[in-house]
Amino acid sequence: MSSDLISWKTLNVNTKIKTSFSEAVQEHPLKNIVVTERIPRRILGSTPSTGRTTPVSTPSNISEPLANALKQLDPLTEFAMHEEMDPLSKIAAEMDLTDSCIRTVNEGNKKKDEKLFNKTDLWSYRRAAILQKYTTSEKLTMVISYLIEGEKVVVKAQSTAVDKVQHRLEQLDSFEEGSQRKLNLSQTEYISQIEELNKELIMVWNNEQRVKALKIAIQCAKMLTDTDVLIFYPSKFVLVTDILDCFGKLVYDRLRIKAEYYKPGSKVPTALPEDFTPDMVPSTAKETCLNWFYKIASIRELVPRLYIEMALLRSYYFISSSDCTEALFRLTKMIQGIGNPVVAVYARCYLCRVGLNVTIKDSNLTYLRENFDSFLESYQHIFRSVKGQLHKEKMSLSTYMTLYAPALDFIMETVTLHSPESTLNEILANCKRYSNSSLILNTIMSGFKPAYVSERCLQFLSMIGQCTDDGIPLSALLRTLGLCVSVSPPLKEHRAQILNSVYLNMNLLKNPSEYITCFEVWIQFVAKYFSTKEVDSLLGDFLYRMIKNEEQITYSVELQNIMDKIITNISDIESFLVMDHFFAVMDLFEDKSRLIEVSKVILCKYNATVHQTDDPVVTNVLMYLASNLHDSINMLTPEDEKRQISQILCKTIRIVNYGLDFDLQLDLYVEARHAFCILDTVIAELVKCVNNLAVSVRQVVKGYHTRKTADFVRACAAYCFITIPSINCTRTRLKLYLFSGQIALYNSCLGQADACFKAILSTISELPCSTDTDLFLPAFVRQFLSLLMVVPDNPERGVLSLIKSLLNTIRNFKWQTSSSVLGFFYVHVIDLLSVMAQEVYPYHVDKVESNDSLWGSDPKFIDEINNMIAVVIGEILFLLQDLGPCQKQYQIAMELFVRFAVRADLRVKELNGLALKLWNLCIKSNYPDIKYMATTKTYLKNKSLTCDNEELQRLAEKMSLLQK
Amino acid sequence: MSITLDIKLKRADKIYSEADIVSGILVIDTNSDFKHDGITLTMEGSVNLQISSKNVGIIEAFYNSVKPIQLLNVTCDVTQAPGRIPAGVTNIPFEIPLKPKPNRVLYETYHGVYVNISYSLRCDIKRSFLSKDLQKCQQFFVQYKPGSASCPQLPLKDNRKPVSFELSPKNLASGGSGAPDFLLRGHLDTVCCNISKPFKGQLTLVRCAAPVRSIELQLVRVETCGCAEGYAREATEIQNIQIGDGDIAQNIPILIYMVFPRLFTCPTLITTNFKIEFEVNIVVVFEDDHLITNNFPIILVRE
């Protein structure tokens, strides 16, 4: 210690006579912070956090050439569109289709009115699903007579002269009619060819070649006669009807726009309004429209004629308001002339679709029903006629039957949406007459309102049992029924019977994949309405099936679905976890990522429903699931995923609570530490939990530790002390050390606390230099300092050794910003030290003797403190000099002045002088906060009066507020 | 210098009946004024008969060619005297009553193979020898006025009962050789049809041993030309409409539905010089190309 140190003397506050001095403040300290100018804050929820900006593409029929050019996809998107789907997404699409049907119908109740006017929706989601599901790798044939001239020119532009002539000749040839070419195309080529035809149609139309446009449309419709590659037919239907829709719209729009309509009282002709009536249509437009219909009436072939007429149905409104409805009924009858049942049912589907779009309110919608009935009538015909073709295409009957599903489901949906409940009964009765055909049954189950179906679940089950034909397989029927039941609960008294019946039926399924698809749906029903016992026994049955299954197919997707469904529906998750077959089922997962997903879902559900558990078996399962999650983390796991998993694990750890069985609880934490060593957050959570445990123990013994409890809390402290170093984040470690140290102190484990504090000192130097650290460290150190006050000195290491080492550590720390932080730190040390010099400390830890009682204000001890303060002040003064005149200097000097005024014994002249110097330094600084200084002065004056401190009073008088 | 001449009729559908007044405007669009030596407007109507080449050998003995039968020929002068047409668009309205020549009847417009009945308006602008004459023809259609006494319709309106039919190998003309066992039942709503209404009926394939490929409706015109000395009768197809495609379901009624095409049909017409009659064939084609036809003569009327 150098000789120029001032000799500090701490003012001893006489606690006995001291009446706490307090002064009313004029202004609330936080008042200044009031923000006068409010910046509009963006609400987080308002912006889509998922960042999905891709607009959902909707099929649109645009006739303008420009828009058409825009419609052209970039090659990448095109590729993606045409890319054959992997089997998984195919299955998913298929499920979506069935599931969403049910969902829509379910929503249909509520939104019926909305639905009626939003008819295109019904189709659009089906459309996408069909395109996804019905794909082929076989070659498709297409007969084309109108080749795309534009394309050919582009392709051959660079060829030689001879080629050019030849090409020109070819091109001329292609203009002639009848030069049809049969093309063998792959599916992608086929689709692009249809796309080309669509473009061609629009182009030709815009070039005023209406007849040619009609011919192209006919050509397209003709493709629907051809069922060469059956499995592709539904997709073909979708593609072709898109073109037809487009054609119908072109004709309609042109007729409407060309029709010169004179508004009443106006002489200027305008296009017809959207909602015109036939008597508004001028005779020329009627004539043109009639011509169209005469033209299409003479189309030779049945299928194209029907399709084109359906496409143009809307234009009937130009002629009369009743023709359209009549045509709908007539077309319904005419479709019976189509021999191929698939072609016929899709034609009906298109009719219903177009019909819904063209019919206006209150029009007769019974044609929908008629279409369905007509299909029923010709149902037996399906089996008679297709055997040959199926054999040729090597397609099974059940696959063939699924071709009907999209069309039939759509028809059914339109029927159910627009008819009362009684109609459904009639249809059902009708269906029975046709010997409970499986296809129709399936359609009814997926088309009717789920509530209706599940009410009659038993009836349906018996009908399924009586199914005579081999159309839709049993598993698919059960599945559809299961979907209905899961959406809408069946009658309570029937449930057990239903389960039995379904169980028996499921046992009939030989193929494991059929079994699993059924099981997937029905387990939901069981989980929802039955106890865990039933779920368990069903799962047992399932396991038996899966183990018996020799084929090496894994059903991870289905398995995951099954687990998901059980978890979402089961009410008692705890008993689910402890049921006999739980682990066996989990073992079935071959795909680890799915196992992890399932574990995560289970834990989430568990965390959300259960608040506390003390069942060791459950805990065991939880630990198993949690370690599944934990083990899934590797170098490549994204931060977010880690955070999510950590949160789940922390929550789970907190849920397990053995109450007073502290040993067991600590064992669990030890085990958890071992199991979740990678995740910092979880480890930190464990440390907190153990500390919590230690506190609970202390509360139980009310502070009077027995030997056993003392050992236990020491074990807890030891646990913390050895666990903390494995955490990566330095700050977390610091906080936890401090926390653990506090708890150790609270439990009178002085040695352990001391170890923690020493660990803090060594850890501080590990903090990285950054602005963040500069913000974090002062706050942390202040907290630490306030704790240090009550920490008794270690007799082996001399007086105030901890504070001294802290001072050294902080002084040697490499601060990022200027040394001003250090200045404030010193000021706080002065605070601490001057409090420590008091006879009685303001606070204590229960059952821990602090320095005040240890030293009993021994003069040596006080001297030591005063010396230290003197050294610190020396440091600060040196710092102030170093800083030079600046705001920071002012702030530190001001702080120091306040300490002098309040903490120092001003009777020492040197101190008094120094205080005044500091004041003058502040007032002369360039950045004085005069208001603050004035308040300080008043405060000190009042304080001196109250405390009877003459020196302070004199000092206050000398303090001048005059600047320079 | 460009001149366009156009005849615009008032009625959009261009359909007129006897005693109607055909009205419209002549539109002359020119970018510079020009002289003319008179403008005339002619309304003509005639039946053109043509002899089939198949029969030409027989007929040639009697006639070298069959003269057209003129039904209507009215000429009116728009301006007799030479004059000038100013530059720009000139509209000249006209009205001509539709009246047949004495002792003639205005038949309905019809376009067939051997018989053609057509009506037209022709406008001629005569000009000096230095420049070409201008001519423009505009066809219009004649239809009988329903209920009018003057139309030459046949008194067949009483025959409006449905006609049912049954086809099986037994009642085939060929005796059913080569045909599979089948039974086709059906009915036509009537064989005396209103030309403006579709032809309707229904048929059912009750049973059939072989798959059907197609069921079609064939509309046939039977045109007879000639006179007392000799005649040529020709049946040609107007259109063929498929009503059943592929192997149709049995015992399910199929709709017979056909719209009569506009220009190629007219009410059945029987005159001394020529006849226009129609027939419908129901054609069943089996998968093995075996073909069965059932013929129904029909009478078309306009009501």
C-alpha cells in the first residue's frame, strides 16, 4: 500500500438511535422514462411466422394470350409437378382424400349455405388428390390430328434446307384433316401434350378459328372414350375436363360479350350483364348460340357429344331459362348409352359438377340423385363387362373398383349436400336392393354425414358382412366406417357391440397391410371410447399379427399413425404408458426417426395432461421416452429442435415428484444427469431441481438438520458442484454456481458454498470479452457482492479473502468497453465494505454466523476494511484521472462523492476535503446533471439535520451549484 | 379504290315465310365516290335437280338435263338512272314481299345431294365498260308458317302414336344368319315428327350373347327426281349419331335422341317432279362387325 493513500474511516451508523431517514420525492424515479412518442409496434402474431409465401395455386382458365404465356411454368416447377410421387405421399394423398371427404361432409352441416355457393371448392381439392393418386408408368396412346405448329417450327428452326422443305410439307400435311397420328407417350409426355392442346385451343380461339377450336375440344373429349391404361383414367379425366371447362367458358364469355345489349334507356350497346335473362339476349346472339348447339348435336360419337354439350351447358341460358335444366335430365339418361362403366361414371361426375356450376338457385337438383340411382342400376353390369380388360391390364378387381371412388364419391357428395336426411334413407334402402354392393356401401359411408353413418354403425357392419361381391376389399370398407365413427361418436349402448363385431371382422383380414390400415382407424375409436384395457388387448392382438408377419415389410408410418391416434384420443395417458404391450409396440419401430417423433408426441401429451406423478413405473417409461429424444440429437440437429427437446425434457423432469422420498428423487436426478448429458438446458434444470430438493429438505426439518439430512443436503450441494462444470455456457455456470452457493449457505454447508464461490472467481475469467459480457457481469457481480456480505470468512485464508480475490479477478478482467465499468464496480465494493464495517449487518442467513458476529467489530478487522476501501478509492481516483473529462468520469465521480458523503466519517479532514474536491470536479464537468446534483444537495442537508451530523451539514453548505 | 357491297337482312336468322316482307339494307362502302349505270335488286328461288351419275344412263334417254324449277323471281330497280354514289357508307333500305310465281309454291329451303331448294337476294350495280360491275348475293331461308293454309304439308298429322319395335335374330330379313342371340326392344315416340323438335324414343337391350360395339341412329334422306316418264330414287345418309357406345348395360333403357339438322332436312315434300323423304335407321354393331339395321320411314312436318 503506497503512502499517498488517504486514510479512510467508515462512518459507523448507530442503529440504535437511528431513525430511518427518508425523504419524500417530488418525482417518481421512473417518470422520466415515460415515452412520449409511441412507435407503432408490430404485433408478432400478425405476420405469418411460418414464412410461407408461396401462393396456393388454383386452377384457372385464362383465355388471354398474355396470361397464357404467364401460365407457362418454369422447367423446375414443371418437373416437380410431373414428378412421379413416391409411394408414401401417394398413400398420404389417398388418405387425405378419404379423410377430407369425411371432414368436408362434417363441416357441411355448419357451412351448408356457404357450400352451396362455393361449389367449385368441392371439386378442386379432389382434383389435386386424383392427379396425385392415379398415375402410371405405362405408355399411353393419343390420337392427334392437330399438331402444334408453333412447336414444330421452334424445334426444327436450325435444321438444313432440305429438312426445312420437308418440314414445310409435313406441316402442310398436318393441316389437312384426317392426317391422324397415333402417339405412344409416357405419362409426362401425355400430360404435356394435353397441356399443349389446351394452349392450342386458346390460341386458335383467339385467332377467330372457332370451328377448329371446337374440333380440338372434340378431340380432347374423345380421349375420354379410350380406357387404355385404366389406372390413369381418373387423372386423364381431370386433365381433359379442365380443357373442356376452359372451352365452355370461352364460348359462354364470347357469346355474352358479343351479344349487344341495349340497357333500358340507353342507346349504346354493351355486353350482357352477368345475370342476364333470356329475353335480354338479342336475336343475333341467340342465333349464334343455337348454331353452336346444332353443331354439337351432330357430333357423331356419343362420348364427345355428351362431354361437349356438358361443357356448353351454361350457354343454354342464352336461349331459354328452362333448357339447361331439361338438358341436365336428358344428359343423365343419355349417359346410359355409354357401355364402359368407368367412362359412364366419370361422365356422370362431370355432369354433376357442371350441373352444380350452372344451376341457379331453386332449380331442380334431383338429377344429382338420378345420376346416382342410374349408377346403382347399372352396377351389376360392371362385373359382367370388365373381366376381359382387367385380365389384359393385369389389374385386380379391387384396384379397379377404386377407380370409381373419386367420381362416385363426388356424386354422392353433391347428392348429400343438396338433399334432406330422408333421401339418404332411401338411398340406403336402394343399396340393399342391389345386394349390398361393396363399392356403393363404401361410397355411402364416405359420402353421407358421419353422424348418420355412425348412428347406424351396427347396421352398416352387418351390411359389410353381407357384401357378396369382391369389389372393394373388406379392409377398405372397415376403414371408411372407422373414419366415420372416429369423427362422430356412435350411440353409447352400441359401442361394445361395434367393437366386438369390428374385432371379428378384422380377424378375417389375412394381409397384414390390410389389417394395419384398418387397425389404424379403429384404434382411434377404441382409444376414445374405451378404457386402456381394451386398447392394450387390441395392441396385443396387433403385436401378435406383426410378429407373425413373415414378410419383411415395416409399417413405421402406419405405426406412427396408430400411436398418434391413440395418444390424441386416450384419456388416461398414464395407464397407457404402463400397459403391458407398450414397450413391445415401441420396439416394432424400425425407423428410428419415427420412434423419436412418437416419443416426442407422447411426452408432449403427457406434459400437457399430467401435473405430477410419483409412480416409478411411469417414471421409468418417461425416462425411456426422454432418452429416445435425447439420443436423437447429434451434430446436425438444428438449434430449434434442441431447444424444443430440452423444453420437453425439463417439463417432464419437473412433473416427476416423489414427495418426501428425497433419496429416490435425487437418484432420479442422478440418472437424468447421466441420460441427458448433452443438453445444457436440461442439466441446468437438473441443478435447479436438486437445489429445490435441498431447500425442501431444509423446510421439512425446519432448519435443524439431523446427521442424515445434513448428509443429504451436502450430497445435493456436491451434485450441483460437480454437475455445473459440464455446462457449456459460462454465464449459466456462473448463475448456477451463485445459486447453488446460496442454497449451500442456506443449508449451512459452508465448505460447499465456499467451493462454489471460488469456482465463480475462476469462471469469471473464462467469460468471453464482448459487449454482452460487459452488461451481464456488473449485474452478476453486484448480486455476488451482496451475497458475500453474509459469507463468513474462511479462517484458513485470512480476512475477506473472497472479496480480495474478486477484486483482483475483476481488475484483471479484459473489459470490452472502457474501464468505466470497473469504476462502478469499485463504487459497489466500497458500499459492501462500508456495510461490513458496521457492528450489525442488515441481513443474515438463518443459522449462519456472518463476519459481524465472527469478528465482533474487532478494530483490526475494521482497519483492514478501511485500508481496503482506501486502496479501492485510490484505484478509482487513478481511474478518474485516466478517463479524463467525460460523461463517464462525471458519473463515477458523482457516485464516489455520494459514497463519501454517506459512508465516510467526514470528521476526518482529508476525507472532507476530498469530498468537496469531487463535488467541484462534478460541477465543473461538461456534463453535469444539475437537477440531480441539486436534489443530492438538498438530500444531504436534510439528512445531516436529521442525523445531527455537523460535518455533513457543513459539507452540504459548501457544495455550490454554480457552474464555472 | 375499293368498294364493298353488302346486303344485310333485318332478321338475324334470315328465316322468312310466304307473304312475309323481306326487308333489309344495302350497304355500299367506298373510299371515293363513283358513277354507276343503275342498281337492281333481284329475289330468286328455285329447285335444282341433279341426276345421280349412277342413273344417268337411263335418264339420259329422256332428258339431257333437268331444268331448275323457278319458284320465285322478282326484280326491282333501286335506281334506274345512272348516278353517283358518294364516298363513305351508303345505306339503302329495301322491302320486298315474298310471293311465289303464279302456280308455284314456296317450298322450304333444303340442301340435299340431288335436290336443292334455295332462295337468294342479289344486288347488281351496273357500271360503265371501263370498270367491273359489282354483284352481291345473300341467301335467305324459307320456312312454312305453321298453321298457314298455303303450305304444302301432307295430311299425316293423325299418325302420332308411339311405334314400338322388337328386334331379334328371328325377325331379321336375313333370317338371322351370323347374328348372335339378342333381343332389342324399344319404341319411338312417333314417326311423324315435328322438324323443330328432337327425334325421341328409347330402346333396351334385353339380352345379348355377344358384346355390342355401338348403337347408332342413321338419318337418311330419300330423294326422288323425275317425272311420269321415269325417275331416280336415291337414299343418302345425312348424319349418323351414336347413342350407345361400347358394351352397354342390359335391361337399362337407352335414350334415342336426335336433333334434326337445320339445312339438310325439311318437311317431307312430295311433288310431281321430285320427292324429299326421310328415314331413320337404328343400327346395332356387334363386336365382330356384324351389323343389324332396322329401318323406319319417318315423316317430317313443321308445326
